[in-house]
Amino acid sequence: MDTFNIEDYPHQRLNPLTGDWVLVSPHRAKRPWQGQIEKPADHNRPSFDPTCYLCPRNGRAGGKINPDYKGTFVFTNDFSALLSDTPYGEVSEGGLFRAKSESGICKVICFSENHGLTIPEMKVSDIQKVVDVWCDQFAELGASKNIGYVQIFENKGAIMGCSNPHPHGQIWSSSSIPVEPAKESKTQKAYFEKNGSTLLGDYLKAELEKKERLVVQNNHFVALVPFWATWPFETMIISRRAVQNILELTNDEKTALADIYKKLTIKYDNLFEVSFAYSAGLHQAPTDGKNYPEWHLHMHFYPPLLRSATVKKFMVGYEMLAMPQRDITPEQAAKRLCDLPDIHYKKRES
Ligand SMILES: [Zn+2]
Ligand SMILES: [Zn+2]
């Protein structure tokens, strides 16, 4: 037997942001794959769909009509998961039946009036308008006394349960800090108190030296496959400068965020030459009025596809009952993404 190394032997990796571990099985990536590799027809969608409730001038639930908007359009979700007028209260019966009220506001942002576009196909200047809306919404919602956290996210693709292909994202803001950001808040605070620098700032510095998991970068942001990635092609965008939230970004940094959002999603689309599904979202400091110098702005991308346009990674069995597991290593995933062309496959074909 050889000495232990993480290229060849099964091992666990720690996610320092959540404190969770992931099982990596590099030897299994070598096993033969006998399933069918098929590519679904990648239809070009029309720029307007009369049945789409997000297109300009179309009707939504409750008789509301969308304005004839150009660029971005924000509205309160017609079927919000959180309501702003939920009365405060708690239920606790002997500690085993605990519940507490939660209030908030859920919004939808259309990224473009064009039904047929996606982020990788949009112009950087148009994606920057999306970033500007994130900033406006974060400022407005975060300033509310009853909002402790603002979660900005995008669900893309039917495989992620996204019911409408119109390019759009969501913002759910809540009175309390949700589970994932709460975990990351705790770990980042502990790290900052011990080291006097942000966890992700130091992590990014080390990744830029190692150069093993980098995917794309620009002057202000780096996209990489984290050492502890769980999903096969999971990535993170990390700001080079440690900022608590998007409101601290300069104009140049906002343009750079739009730029790297496009560059990374082009890589994703090029991987299997299909419009690549994912759940992505920003993680930033809570908005409960406290100062969070330990928080370092970043964006997670959790895509489910594994080895083709149709073969998805399932988190089942061992993952549900024991812990998440992956075969292709984060280093192999990063190399594949990094080596892909920077030009969108649809543009290359034409
Ligand atoms: Zn539409
Ligand atoms: Zn995070």
C-alpha cells in the first residue's frame, strides 16, 4: 500500500463555512459508465411568450398585469412563502414541539424583457442592471426593522424545479437568519476572531497560490470549485476584497461581478452544450443592524448535472442517511471547467 493521498484514496473533506464534511471517492470516477448519453434538443426560445406570466404586458395571478418593461422588473411574489404581516409568536410544548413565527417579503426579479435569454447570453451591461437591482433591493429590504436577512438567488432550469424559463431570480427576506447563512456566520466569526482576517479572504489567497481549483477570474472576483464541493460542478464566486455585502462594492466591482457571472455561466453552458441548470445565490452579512466584519461576500452555484446534459447527481441513499458523497474530485471538475472555451457554444456554432 502506497501512502495516503487525496488523489487516489477515499477521504472526507471539511467545509469550513458550514462545519460539514463531504466524502470524496476519487477511485470511483474511473469506473465505466454504461448509461446512455443523450442530448436534449436545445430549442431557441422566442423573445416573447404570450403564455408567460413574466413577459412584459402579460397577466399574472390575481388579475395583475406586467408593465411594458425593458431590462429588469421587480414585483412581490404572488405566492410568497413569507408574509410581512405574520403576528409574532412562539409555541413550545415541553421542548419537543417548538415553533416560532417568521415574517418576511418575497420578490421576483425579471432579468430581461427578453423571454429567450439567459445570463450567459446577456450583455455584461445588462447583467449589471440585475446587480444594481440586487443592490437596491438589498438596501431597501435590509433597512426594514423586521428583516434580519436578505437571500438573493436564482433557480435555473426545469431540473431544478424552476417552473418558468423566463430569465429571473428571487429575493426572499426574512425576520430571522436562515440555517445556512447562520452556520456560515458562526464559522466566519470564529475564524475572524482567531486570525484577524476573513476566512474566505485567506482561503482565496491560498487557492490563488495553489491554482488547482480555479475556473475563471477578473480584477475583482475569482470563480473556483471549492475544496469541499459537494455537487459535481459546484463553484463559488469570491470577491478579492473582503466586503460584507454588495452595497460596499464600487461601480467597477459591480461590473466585475456581472462579468464573472456571465463568464462562469458560459463555462457551465459549454460543459455539456446545453443551457446548464443550477441554484445559485449570494451569501452576505445579515441585515439585523449588527456589524459583521467577519462576513466575506460570495456567491454559491449548486448545479445538479453530472456527466451529460441529462444525467443528474442524486443526493439519495447514503447522502440522505449518512453524508454527501462525490466521485469526480473538485480538482478534476475545476480542470474540466477551466479548459472549456470562453465563448458560448451557440455563438461558436453560428
Ligand atoms: Zn417570459
Ligand atoms: Zn456561503
